[in-house]
Amino acid sequence: MPLSKKPSREISASPQKKGVLRARDFARQGIHPQTVSRLVKQGELTRAGRGRYLLSKSEPSENIGLALAAAAAPQAVVCLLSALRFHNLGTQAPHEVWIAIERRNTRPRVDYPPIRIMRFSGKAFTFGIERHEIDGIRVKIYSAPKTVADCFRFRNKIGLDVALEALREGLMDKRFTRDELWTAAKACRVTTVIRPYLEVL
């Protein structure tokens, strides 16, 4: 069977919208895997982990790591420090992508970017999930109030100072209301922890 001769410009009709390409994206366009390998060797594509590629001439967003992680683990949800960064809460700049998976699920195989896996269960996993389009990939990210509640829940891992910073900024900048935060705190079962800090603020 002859290999596809499609030029690289046909790989993405809108590179700004499709920064991350997966094997199924090539298959949909009738591009043979060996053609993909050839384009990588020619520098037209950059391999960014198992089955994920970037157009070498594209300009990925600052959140490209989240898109790559989501492409590799579509059932996971961006959480904690990475979600704080996405929502511009606090000063954290994690070198790993923090993702949440359901407690009983198998650990996803992600060779790039580096990831930190947290296991959630029940409502703590399903509540507050937003879906954002990043570099052509649908990425699940916890909402700002859910993320702050999670920070208090995992304060021993990330530090209470991080949770307090996010709480103050979120309320001062009106990123969420007290009621929204309280609802998220109920889902995460941290109302007792958050209550005294809310009373002070």
C-alpha cells in the first residue's frame, strides 16, 4: 500500500487551533504512520511523548503541558498546583502537571510531560470539572473554587500557605463567591478546615 504523499501543510488546516496532534488525527486525514515518521525526521513534526506530536512551526500556548497530559490521559482532571496556575491563583509554577484520577483507575502511561498523580474518589473527583480547549485538545480542569478546596484538603502535601494564598486571591479578585467555595468545600469534606479562615477573611 503506497504511503500518503500529503504535504505537511495539509496536516493541520488551522495550526493555531490544533497545536497537539495525535495518531488518530493523522488517521482521519489518511496519513500513514510511516509518513508521520518521515515528517519527524524532516523536522516538520516534533514528537512530544507517546503518540503525540507538535507542528514544528506552530506556536503552542503557555498551557501546552496541560494539553499534552490530557491527550495522553483523557480521563484525568488537572488539579491542585497546575489548576491554580491555569486559573492564575497564587504564585506556584509547578514543573509537573498535577492530575487527578479516580482511586480505582489504572495509573495512566504518560512519558511526557512529567506528571504528579493524585487519586480522588466519589464527589471529590466528579465535582467542579470544567472543560477547556487548549491547543486543540479538550482538557478537564477543576474550577477555581474546587481547586482551592482541594488545596485545603491536601494542605499537608502542598503547604497550608499555598492554600491560604489561593483563598485570599480568589476572594479578593472575585474569582468565586463564598457560597461557591463553601459548596466545593462540602464536596471535598473540608468545611471544618476552611471555616475559621473564611471567618477571618
